Amino acid sequence: MSEFTIPLSRVMVLERTLEHGGTATCKLQRPEASLDAQVYIENDNTTHHIKVTMGPLVSSLTLPRRLATKCQSLRDFLQDLANGRADSGAMSEEALALLEAQDSVDEVLLVGQIAYVINTVNRALPLGAVVTNDQGEVCAAVTGSDKEHLAAAVRAKLQPGHEGLGECA
């Protein structure tokens, strides 16, 4: 049986998506089958944050923006996932919880704000978030017991007229 590969035309779409961010569907092919990978890319000034879904498999990758071989690295990562060669292909429960918390917090952000969600060392409040604006100024810093609590804490800090860090917008 042959391996899944990405046709050159799809590599070019991946390259454009990698540079500009957003989503793309990447079809991996082999003679007897094909597989669609949903690729979501979020960029900041220094890195590409990539989330890939292939059926029930979810994985992520972070690449430096200045890496000359970043497109080839992404292509190889996708092919390795499709062909079962990536040991880190399945995300841990902790990683999935962070992604879900990130999604919940992103829903309460104002235009021009970016949230960074992390694990904390506090067992009672295991999730943390720092929200910045486009200039990198901190607008909110909170912790939470779960994704809903974390999103509510961010929303409370970002409410217009709330005194404190949420005033930067």
C-alpha cells in the first residue's frame, strides 16, 4: 500500500494560508484513497500556530515565521499524521482542554484583542488567560477553574467602564 501525499497544487494553497492565516482543506491522496485535513492557521509576529483535524485526529504545530522550510515542515507534518508516523498525533486531554478554553475566551474578546491561554500551577484555578491589544498592552489577566469560568472572568475584566486592566482597547 502506498502512502498519503499532498499534491503540489494543495502545497501552494497551504503556503498561501500559512502566510496569511485562516483555514484550508488539504486533500491527501494515495491511489486507493484520499483523506481531507482541515488546517486552521493563526499567525502572530513571530510564529504560525497550526491546528489540524483529520477525522477524529486533532493535532497542532507551531512554526517560526522566519523558518525557510516552514511550508515543507507543514507538508511533512500533515503527511506524517495521515500515514500514522506522528507519535504526537493524538492530543492529550490537557491540550484539548486548553484549546476548548482558548475557544471560549476568544468568544468574549473585543475587536483587536488577542488571548493567550495557559495552564497554571494552582489546582483550584488550573487555567489562566492574558488578553492583549494590538499594541501588546495587557487588557486582562485572569485565572479560572474551567473554560466557562475563565471566559466569564475575561468578560468581566473587559466590560466597558470596568476599572482596571480592561480599559485598554
